[in-house]
Amino acid sequence: MKKTTIAKFIAVILILGVFGGYLSWQYNDYLSPVEVEGEVKVIIPKGSSTSAISEILYDKGVIKNPYVFRFYIEHEEVASKLQAGTYYFSGTVSLEDLCSELQKGVIHAEAVKVTIPEGKKVTETIEILVKAGFGDYDKFIEYCNEGDFSKYEWIPDAKDVVEPANRLEGFLAPDTYEFYADATEKHIIDTLLAQFDKVWTSEYDKKAADLGYSVYEIVTIASLIEREVKLDSERPLVASVIYNRFDKGMLLEFCSSIQFLFDEPHPVITFEDTEMESPYNTYKYKGLPPGPVAAPGKAAIKAALNPADTDYLYFRTKDDGSGGHYWNKTYEEHLKAGQKK
């Protein structure tokens, strides 16, 4: 065999090897889970062939390749078991989970709306969901404690927080949602987290970095802002107080951090309350509490990223029923504000 022929033969073998490796990698990629944004509704009509089902799933973005999907269901011997129905998918969807769901033949009832207000703790949010008829409280808590949330870089590891469920504190986004009665605890929590991921933009990432804070720290600041005042117009002012106190090495002394420690809100924070031993007690420990104290709304997050330019160090609630506050630069002014009617 001539040298040129041998060289061509070797080249062909190498090309086939590389191409075969690429095909193997591509096939495995098609088999990997899909990340679904939000919630996707998939309707499989009665009498649908496996070809039609695969095309529907591909069009809805819950599989990566219709041909590989058909090969997969034939290989797993589930092709004949797929049923017509109305299905909802969100979060990470593997082919195994997808096929399992498609064998249920589920016809969902009408979706029910539920509103999660701003400023709620994880436990309070779960109570609202359960009261609205969704899921089981203990199963919600179990998923919050033990769920895999690694795809969200802004959620800390369980070992890095005071309590396991605290890692989701601040991230169950306030909003109005629609869920079906049989929605799982996992699906609901994942939907709330996905909503926060939509609210938190790349612009916010840059702004947080410019301020020298992580996402987790900004959400912690925003949660304090959310719980300290009611008026959106005052949120940038609270943010300025927080940063001004940090600059001067002062304690925050925010009642909202103390309230976080109670199962039920206390109408008035007492001196004894401020003596509680907890890293969340900003009357005893400088800096931020170890994590968010509630789920902040969009206005509070924007305020944390865009504080007002002030010299304020103190604020006190007005007694006129407006929900507003007096804003002061010195402690003397703060005391005088307490004498106003």
C-alpha cells in the first residue's frame, strides 16, 4: 500500500473517530434534562402517535430532539404507555420524569390564583399557600430544607445559614400566581424562585457589584427596607440610613431584624427583646443579619441598589396615620421628632 494511501486511510479513520465522538456527545446532550422557564402547558390529544407527541413536546421546549425522544421511549418500552392529557412542566425536566408524567393521563381543573404579599417570611408564605388549598405545610418545609437549588447561584448552601430553610428566605418572590389544585410543593416553590430569577436582572448584578455587595447581601438589605417602611417613596431613604450607619460603624438597630425571630409579630419591640441572643439581633451585632428577614418586593430591591443621597442616620414613625416617618441626621433631632404629634 502506498504511503499516500495509508495516510488517507488513517485520516479517514481519525475523521470518523472524531465524528463518532461528536455524535456520541450530541446524543448524550439530547438525553440530558431541559431547564424550563416558568411553566409550560402541554396538551396531548387523544389518539396522538409517538411521532405527534414528540413534535408537540419539542415545540413546547420540554425535549431537545424529537427523534432522540422517540428512540428513548422505544428503548425504555414506554412508547405505548404515553397517554393523552393536559400536563404542566417547570424547572428541571428529565426524560425519565417526563415519561413518568406522560403516563398519568391527567386532566387538570381550572387554575386558582394566590397572592403572596411583599414582606412575608418563608413560613408565612407557606401558610398562605396551604390556606389557599395548595400542598402540605410539612412537605413544603421539607423541600425548602432539603431541595436541590444549586442552579441558583444566589441561594447559599444549607451549611452556610443559621437554619436550612433560611437559605430560601427572601427569594420566594411576592406576586400573584396561578396553580392547579394538584400542583406539588416542589413545583410551587420552584415557580416562586423562578419568578425571583426574572426580577433580578443582569443590571442588578452589576449594580450590586458596584456597591460591593453580593446578591444575598442586597436581598438582605432589601428585606430590612421592606419591613421597616410601608411607603415606596421612603424605601430609598431607609436604604440611605442603612449605608450611612455602615459607613460610620454604627449598629443598625432595626426592629425588623428582631421581629424575624418571633413566630407572631410583636406590636412593640421592648428593651428585653433587644437583648435577645441571636445573630439576627442588629441591636447587639454590627452589620447585616446573617440573611434576609422576609421576601422584599421590587421597590425594596431597587431601593437597596439605589439608596437616596442623604445624611440621615435615624427615622421615626409619624403619629398622623400616614405611614410616613420623620428623617433625622442626629440623635438629638431624632429625640425631638419623638415629641411631635
